[in-house]
Amino acid sequence: MNNRAVLTWVLVLTGLVASWGAWQLRPQPPANDTIGPPRSDYTADAYHLVVMNKVGGVSFTSEGPYLARNLNDESLAQSHPVYHFPYKKDQGAYAVHAETGWVSAKGEEVRLAHAVVVDGPIIEDQDQTHLHTEQMTVFPQYKTARSDLLVTANRGASIMDGVGMNANLDTNRIELLSKVSLHNVPVPKH
């Protein structure tokens, strides 16, 4: 080997060692010692929650056996919650039961999961509405609810099933989006 080849190899090796050294000296991200979900900054057993809207009216209420507030995003996680979403002023409320619930920090979004049951308000001269699904999201400010899963809606003698739902809680109107089937069970007249 001539001197030029030896010098080239020495420079290549020096460059590789310098690059590796610089890589080792780079700032390291802080170690993440947490395992599992973030720690709650508080929890409550047997709670009763009242969420107010921007004008001071009741947006919704919730009660249940357990609530935990997420320290990072200030959301609430709930176990077996029962919600009441007002229908119209002094005209009842939707009662909603689920195995788990989640409320955004400002109460603008409520997510319900696992065995979600909705009992509509009692309206004079109308049959009460009942909904069953595994997942539902409610937007109390807009008085709307939606689901992407199978929803069963019962009202009087009618039973409707469909995948996906949009609901207007102000008008008690429910729209099933696809794969809709209707069963109408006649009620005997006396």
C-alpha cells in the first residue's frame, strides 16, 4: 500500500470515530419512569357532578361510584356513570347509563362506552324513546349525540336497528345511518 491509501484509511477511521463520539455526546431525552396511564390529580367516590354551560344553565349532571381527573388534560374518567342531559327547559331529561364514561376538560364532549342505555324524556302524548349501543359520544353544547356502532332504538311498538346514529337531543330526533331494519310490533286495541 502506498502512503496515499494509508492516509485515506486513517482519515476515514478518524471521521467514523469522531462521528460516533459526537453521536454519544448528543443530549439524551429524559427517561420516562411512568408505567401505565397518567396519575390522577384527584379521585372521587360516590360523586355527583353538575356541569354548567357558558350562560350558567345546567349542561348535564352525572353521578356514579368512581371518578378520576387526569392531571395532564384535566379530563374526567368515570366508572358506571349515570348522566342526565336536559331535554327542554323544565321538560325532563335523557337518562344515560354506561359502564365507562369520559368527560372533556370543559365538558364539551362526553364519551360513553360499554352497555350504553339511553332512556329519553317523558313527553306528553308520545312514547318514550330507548336506545342501546356499545359506544356513544354526546356534545351537550350542541345537544347532539352520535355513534358509529350498532344502535337499537325502541319507541312504542317500533324497534329499529342500524349501524351509525346521529341524534338531536333538542328535538328527540334519531337518524340511523346504515343497515337499518324496522320491526313494528302491533299493539292490540281494547
